Amino acid sequence: MTRRAAFAVGVVVSALLSACGPGNDHAEPAPSTHSTRELCAYPKEFLSRWYKVTAFDVTINPITRKDGDIEHSAGCLYQNSDTGPTNTDVLPTRYVGSVSLGLDAGHNILGSTEGSSDRTRTVQGVPVAGIFAPKTADGSRYLTLSAVIDGWRGELEIYVKDENAPQIDDGAQLVVSMIRDLRG
């Protein structure tokens, strides 16, 4: 083999090896085998503790099955079943919040992307971003906490009075734990 041919082969092999390197592996994460029911149950203790809700009306994201696996994405919306005024000091509407888990598509699934950003928190080495939705007509303000781990995006949307609300840090921890526990 001539020097020129050997050089050409070396360039081709080098290009192929660099294309297969760790920075270029775009394999989709494995589907989750956890159920949508598990996802919907995940934040209930948190929501009960912070918003004094004892009974929930849970709506499943329309593209997911309640009894099926999460597979690639799932989401749940929570409303207070009790319509009495027992917890209006911490939650002014029936809507309590929502949760989602899915393969990361590079953007938030829940909440508004037009709101203002909250500071990013770091939980167990994972950055958790927060975006405040614009205030609603009744003055409510919702925050979407979002994190990505190994190609899975988890989100939690909750009501907060301001950016210093104590439940934000607990919510960020919940998002990270939820992704780690329920991803593929």
C-alpha cells in the first residue's frame, strides 16, 4: 500500500472512530417500565403536606393511559376534591398542580415558557430550573420546576406566593427523586 493510500485509510478510520465517540452517542434512553399510576401517586404526599389537600381529583394527561407504563412520557394534573374553604390561606384555587415525566425534547412540558425565570437550584448535583408563569386573573402564581437526568425530563408545577416560598426547595428535591426513581 502506498503512503498516500495508507494516509487516506488512516483519515477515514479516524473520522469514523471520532463519529462513534461518547460525545456523539444520541441513543434514546430506555423506556420507563413504571406505571402512570406510580407517577400520579409520587407527589401526593408533598402536595398534601404543603397545600393541606387530603383528597385529589387526578386527571391523566390525555396521551397516556392510567394503567399503562410511562414508556416515553406521562403527566398528571391535581385538583382539590374538597371545594370548601379549609385551605384558601395556602391555595386560592381548586387547581393544586401537575407533574410530568418524559424523554427530554429540549423544552418544558408543563407551565408557561413566557414567564420569568427563578434561580436554578442544584439538588444532588442536578440543576433544577424554575419558571414562574404570569399571574392569573385571581392573582395566583405557579412555578414549574424542571430537571433533566440521563435524557429524562421531570417537571412539577406548584402554586407559590413568591420566589422565597419554602416549598420550592422541597419541590426541587421531589423532581430529582421522581426522575431517578421512575425513569427508564
